[in-house]
Amino acid sequence: MINSMAASHAIWPKEDDAIFGLAAKAQEAVKRYGKDKVIDSTLGALMDDNGDLVCFNTVYDELKSMPNANIAAYALVAGQPDFLEAVQEACFREYRPDAYIKVVATPGGTGSVRHAIYNYTNYGDTVLVSDWHWKPYVTISEEYGRKVSHYKLLNDKNQFNLESFKENFETLLEKQKRLVAVINSPAHNPTGYSLSDEEWDQVIDILKENAKNKENRIILFIDVAYIDFAGQGNERRKFFKKFSHLPENILVIIGYSLSKGYTMYGMRQGAAIGISSNKDIAEEFYYSCAHSNRANWSNCNRGAMEVMARITKDPDKFKAYEEEKAIYKTMLQKRAESFVKASEEVGLEILPYRDGFFISIPCSNAKQISDKLMEENLFLIPLKMGLRFAVCAVAEEKCKIAPAMIKKAMDNIE
């Protein structure tokens, strides 16, 4: 009997996405017991205090005001020109690096991850990712026949582990002579860690030192999906300036997303931003990624591009958008502060939170603890190294009580 038709490289374990599976269970509990009796900390999406998805009025009013043809039409393969300009403005603000910069539209930030991994490594190469990480980095690497190696995100002082990053970076680069290294900052998923400006200086020093060997090809991919919910004002964007005048064999790729900052999760729009001191390398980046667009998804979401471009280039609309976003950014920060404070009060160990949607709790038996908490209608995500709590999705009052519930479950199991 024939039991397989797929090519060998396309056969994967028969498993559903764990996060969306747990989210479905949380919604079943809501239907059975009511929203007030359930703490649903599963999906990385911003929810209001009633548990409903936050959708910025400034974004969706703009979308609904547009002619149907502006939403329905095909976009250019690399993205609409006004969108590509708006992305640079929205991403860098006043901290645009002094370099050649090219932008290509992608479906969400995920598309930019795909382009960095596929277009800048060879088959069988290894991509460098932190031990605490967003799982699709691995999924995408494996899809294209690449391997993944990990550096430790944090040292024993709960700071960015430069020693581990340097050791693993140089070991792989010596072996491959080209390397894609991933740093997810600010507002790291799943820990909420953000590199300081001083830590960025040290990372760049490592890159520059290794760039002295002109045979090396160094690609730093920076995932900034959560940057619009990080820090005060634009302070978390200051590090972009540090990518000015880098050696020519260092290429920086920024993975930018409209999912969080514009609440366009399902509209799947983002961009890959290439930064180089060499004009030809920046041009190469553009055409390489544009070719990949055509080969994989043809073109991206015209309506989402149009909305973002219209808001960005209209001062009044942009001001209204920023004011609306600030309300929810403050809400998120208060939730995180409540969770961190409550964790300290009950003695729950958490990883250092700086910004963003998530807080992580290190533990060795995450699945057991998660299953135990489900019995009490608290839903959070078990990871290989611990638990992920999505403060973005949980009201402040529930963020205050969740740490005690988690600590109790951990003590009972451990």
C-alpha cells in the first residue's frame, strides 16, 4: 500500500501548531466558564481588557475609506514605492543610519526571515539563533535545508551573553565563511529582553573584528517586529544609527512588521530592509529579495501597504495614529509592570523584562506546569526552556494574580 507521495524533503512530523492549539482550548474554556473566569495568555496579539482584539481605528478607518480598487489591485513585486519609503520613515524615525538602504515588501516579518535565511546562506549551512527564540526561525531554516545553532541569550547576570554570542558566531564563521546571525531586539520574543545601546556596541565590535577577514560574509538579521511597543518614545531605535559606515562585508537586514505596530496581524504585511555601506550590495539585496517575492508569493497586500503609506505621509493622520498607539502602549506597560511586581512578591523567577508582548518563566517541566494550570483556566505556552506569558493579551488585574497561580503550580510539580 502506498503511504507517501510527498518528496522526502517535504515530509514532516504530523503535528499541529502548539500555540494555536492551546489558544483554541482557551477559547473553549471562555465559552464554558466566561471571560472573567479564564486567563488566556496564548496568542501574541494585543487584546483589550475585555479580551477582544485591539484594532486601531486610525488604521481601519483609513482602510475602509479607500476605493475598492486600491485594496484589491495587484501590488508591484517588490512593493509599492510610497510604501517602501514609508517603511524607512516608520522604522528608523530620526535614527536612520548613514548607509545605502533598500527595502522590499514581505508578507509580515516572517517573509523577511525567509529572505535572510534562504538568500544569504547555502544549503547545509547553519544559522545562529539565541536559545530562547521564536520557533519559526528554526522551522524556516529546516524548510530550506539549513541547520540552526544556538547561543545563550543571557549570562548569569541576566544580561546579553556576549561571550556565548562571540564564541558561537566565530566558530560558525570560521567553518562556513558566511553566516546569518539572528538578534530579536528590542522586545525579544519570548522573553521581553532588549539589548542596551552599550550591548549593541559590543555586538558590532564583534562583527567588525571578524570582518577584517575579507573572505567572511557577515549577515546580521535583526527582528524588530515589536519595536513600536518598546521603550519610551523612540529611544529603542537609537541603535539603528550604529549601522552607519560598516565594513562592506557586513550586511544588516531588518525584519519589519505591520502586524503589531499597525494591528494588521492577518493582513500579512511587512518588509525586509537591507543596510550596507556598499551601493552594489544594497542593490543586490533588493533584486535578490524581489526575485524571491516573485518565486514565492508573487506580490504582497496592496491594501495594507496603501494604508500604512497614507498614514505615514499625512501629518494629521500620523499624529492621530501615534496618539492611539500610545494609549495601548501604556496599557501594555502597566500590565507588564503588574506581572513583574507580582512575581517579585510571590518569589516567581522570571527572565529580565524590558519591553514587548511577552514575559518568560524559566523551568524544566514547562509542559506539566502548563497542563496543571489549564485545570485552573490559566493558559500559557510551554517552551523547551520554560513558559511564555503573553501580557499583551491579559488584563492588568489578571496579570496581578497570574504569578501566584504559576508559582503554586510550579511548587506542586517540582
